[in-house]
Amino acid sequence: MPPKNIPQIELPDDLASQYVNFVRISHTASEFILDFSLLLPGVKSPSVESRLVMSPTAAKLFLRALTENLKRYESNFGEIAVPRSHSLADDLFRPSDQPEDK
């Protein structure tokens, strides 16, 4: 198999990074839409910080690349713990005087 030809990507000097912790995913027959937001306690309607629109093929390739990178990350740094007994919303909207549920 010939080596993959990966394009050289240029990052503009003024490119702004956005921290997000929530994504709403929707789709039509021809595209996937990912709306990224910063969800904070007390915010009932977070603003969309970034929107990505992809073809179904691109979305599947993105999922594959993300899965491969998560595996590499975990092999280097250990398993990423995901809470199973409660949701992200439980963590974000827990009163500050309530201890964390471990």
C-alpha cells in the first residue's frame, strides 16, 4: 500500500482556540452538523462557539481518526475515566456544597 499523502495544513497566526465541553449533533440525509458549546452551571442556553458541517463519509472518517487517536492517548496516558452512574449535566449542575460522587 503506498504511503498516504497528507496535505500540509497552515494555521493562521490569529486563529482563535475555543474550549468546548458540549456538542449537539444533528444530521440530514447529506450532512452531519456538530454544534460545539461551552456548558456552564446556571447557563440555560449556551451559545454555539463553533459549527462543523461534514458529509456522512467525512463524519465516519472523523470518527475513525478520533477513535484511533483516543486509543493512542490511552496507551500513553492511561484509560480515560467516563462517569457511568451519572451524567455530565449532574457534574456541571451539582451544587457547590455537594461532594463529588465517586
